[in-house]
Amino acid sequence: MAAEFDAIKRGTFAPEESVDCLQARLSPGGDGDGDEDGELGALAHALGHFPLALSQAAAFLIDTGMRLTAYRELLDDQGEKLSDLLPATSPADEHCGTMASAFQLALERAEALAPAGSARAALELLSMLAPDGVPEAVLHTTAAHRWITAGTDGPSDKPHLRNRIAERTTLLSLRALHRLSLVTHDVSRRPVSVEVHALGQRAARETVPQQARPFLAQAAGDALEELWSSTAEFEPRPETEAALYRCVEALRRTTAADLLWDGRMHPVLRRIGPYLAGLGRDRAARDICQELLEQARVRLGDRNRGVLFLRCQIAQATGELGEAASAHASLREIRRESEQTLGATDPDTLAVRLYEARFQMEAGAVAAALERLTELTDQAAEALGADHALVVGARSYGVLGRGLVGGAAGERDACATLVAELERSLGAGHALTLRILGDLGRWAGEAGDTSAAVDSHVRAVAGLEAAAGRLHRDTLIARHNLASWRGLAGDRERAVEEFSIAAQDAERALGADHPTTLTYRVNLAFWRGLAGAPAAAQADLADLQTAVDKVFGADHPRALRTRQQRAELLELSGDRDGATALLTALLADMIRVQGSDHPRTREVAESLAHCRDRASSTR
């Protein structure tokens, strides 16, 4: 028994030692096939480089003659038991017993060091989550405490004392598991997290009785949702939200499909789409929500809240990927169904109405969208409160719409009022406050104060990096807009530097062909042209136009704007005839797509008139 315990306690091989161990067992004469395609390395990694697990896997392969790839597939199948895939090794081997028995012995010793049942319960909960780092705070939620302390006694009539006992019990259980090498609980790092190897997680899950597994899945989901909701409401932390997302994905992978669909879509599943969208990963958000939607329709029916929410997320991602008209049409249909099913002022319906108006505006119908936003703002404020993120979003889009059709000074003042309200209610460092601060910078600049625009965006970028992370969508937008206002304020060289940083960050976060990355690359090329290299920049824009048309569509505002920027650079480089031809074709397309009253259409009409005047005056 001591040897079994030591197999867990003494740790793991280095990766190269693991491969050597497997090769020695599987090809003792050295004349085997070798480590083709890294299969031995991949198997060693899957087994956590545990010497006992490696030895037992080799024994299984020798006894069965199974190929490595087939064994890996069995190992990945969560329906297979570890005891079947990692049998006892031969008597000649230094190890005795099995990986499962070694795990059980280590767990029994951990249980002796912690309050009754708490170490096992904590490990069960951890077994459902991400192996590479579960925020310790997840284990200190009310939902986790209920699971971990279920087998312990506590004063039910004294909630504060009961909570302190639960905190202590949870900490003792984690330290006991760490002492027995079943988890890594490094309290020297901040924020504190807990790591468990996937093999140990699997062994722990296999000890949970079948009838208890739905309750375990619910407890894990509830704990994640409890922490995520408090994190989102008070102090969004990028590293915590990233860890929570990994935990939700692990929970989805390790849980039978129906365990999070007990008559409803578990609330934590609603976090996935918005989280990915916040990072600008709209394709991933759309694809995962589509996967969840298929499950939801089977289990919940078409007119369920979860189904409507997922359809809204898919439509929103579609719009973010450049298909504003398609997104608007989908959201109009979803809104009608949501009003019938949930009611016009239900929070989910209000969210659908917000996105519908937003993409209606992006599709060119600014006046109609403004009418919807005005009505929505009043109704949402009454239903949710004036400081709710949805209400702030509606007000922000309303400011945008009015600014597009009217004067900027009034919208600057409206934004300033909104920023002041948010600073009082949420704080100056809150991500939502900082996002609206960026909007204030835009309208200050549009009203003629480019210095104020730069100042607002400098503060917004610094604050958003701290609050949301450098690669968060809001931070990327703020940095890009800072570069724009630097250029408009006359500091073109610095603008090019910041556009370059924005484009590089967008590519790191989103990929080279993401709509946001393409937009930043286009504007980088444009400002390089304005900074003194118009011919080279115009050539870069001509090359980018193909990708922009493919990703956005040739009639999308971004594609039309790219053509407008190309025309500006053509004229700047002295090719007025080329600029006139491009602007003439562009104006016809803009009138067809956006109408003659759209601000960009009027801008192009004025540019064309000036270009023709200048061309005629030189003849």
C-alpha cells in the first residue's frame, strides 16, 4: 500500500523521461517504430507523466497489441474507466497496484487530514472544472460550500458563523489535498488558483455515484455562475473571467450532455457567447452558441428563453462579422417571438431590441433606429434602472445616432452627463464608465476639440487595459480611436505608431482576417499615406480592399469607407482623374446602399464636387 501511495506522492517524470519510459517498455530492443508523429509524447502528456500510469498504459498496450492511436482514443473516451485502461502492471515491474488504487489511498489519507468528507467533496467539485487553474474563489462560493460541507456539522441558526466554518473547512480540505499531491494549491500567487491533473480529475469523477453526478454538475455550474456574476457586477478581472470560461468549457466536456439542461439552460452557459464576443472572437461565439442552440431546441423547445437568448447571440455575432442587414432581419424576427413569449419589457427582450436597433443603424436606417432607441431607453430605464448596462448601451447608441444626423456639440454634452453619472454610480475605473469615456472623446473631437478627444481616449485606454485587459474588444477600440484622434489633432507620426500597435494587438487577439483587424490595417495604411507616403499607402489599400470586400461584403459601410480612403489618397498623390472616377462610382453605390442623406454619402458627394472643381481649375 505504501508503494501505491508513493506513486502519487513522488511526482512525475520530465516529458523526455516519459517518452524514454514508454519506448523502453514498448520497444525494448530499440527496433520499434519510434515516436511516430509524436504519439508517445502525446500519450505521456495525457497520462500526466505519472510513472505508474505510464507503466500501466505500456502493460495494456503490450497485452492487447493495440496501436497507440487507438489507445489514445479509448483514453479520451470519458465513458471508459481508468481501471480498465490502466491495469495492474506485471510482477516484475517496480510498481504494484493500479493508478486508481494509488489515487484512492492518497485521497483516504487526505480525508484524514480534513473535516469529514470535505477533501473528497472538494476534489469532486474540482474534477468537473479546468485542470490548468480553478480560481480558489470558486471553492468559496455559497454553492461550493454547500457541496463541500454537506458531510460536516454546522450551526444552521447562525449564518455568519456557518460561513466562517465553511471557509475554514474548504481551506483545510484544499491544504490536505495539496499535501497529498492530489492538487496544487499555491497560495503564494495572486489570485490564488487550484490545479488538478486531468488524470486525477478523471479518477475523482469515477468515484462519484451515478445518481449524484447531476447534483455535482449543478453544484459546479452554480459555483461558476455565482462567482462570474459577482465578478461582472463589481470588478471585472480579465484573468478571472478567462479562468471561469475555461472551467465552463471543461464542465461542458466532462459532463453528460443533459446534466446542465434540467428543464432550463443553466445560467452559466449564457456567459459563453458574451465572453467570447467581448474578446472579439465572434466566429467562436457564433459557433458555440449554434452548438448550444441545437441542444437547447431538443431539450427545451423553440419558444424557450434560453433558445431565444442563443438565437440573439448568434445574430449579434453575425452582425459583428460584417452582415448588419442579415443580423437586423434575424433580430427583428427574434424580437417579435420574444415579445410574444417573454413580454416587451422582459430583460432578454429588451436586449434583443437594443441589438435590433443597433444593427438597423449600421445597415443605414439611422432615423428609424433612433426612434426605437428612444422608446427602448425609457422602457428599459423603468424596468431595469437608469444605471443598468443595457440602458447605458441604449443611451450610447442614441448619442451615436443623433450625432450622425445632427450636431456633435449636443451629443458631446449628453455623453459628458452620462460619464459623470456612471462615475458616481459605478466608479471612474469601471469598464462601462471607461467605454463611455471613449464615446465622449469621439464627440468632443467631432465638435472640434481634438485635444479633448485625445485626452479622453488616453484615459480610456489606460483604464480599460487595467479593467478589461489589453486585448479586450473595448481596449482595442479605444486604442484605435486614440490613434485616429492623434492624427486628426495633427500628430500623424505618433498616430501611425499607435495604429500599428492597435493593428498588431487586434491580430494577436482576433486573427489577421477578423473584421476588426482588417479595419485597423486599413486605417493604418490610410494614415501612413496622410503622413507622407500616399502612393505606397494607396497600393496597400487596394490590396486590402479585396479582403475587406470578401469579409464584410462589397456594400458594407467598411468596404465603402475603404474605397473613400483610397480616393482621398489618390487625390493626395496627384491623381485627381483617378480620384474623380473612384468617387463617382462610390457615390452611386452609397446612394443605392445608404441613401443620399447618410452622413458618409454627403461627405463623398462634397469630396467629389471639390475634386472636380480642383481638377477643372488646373486645366
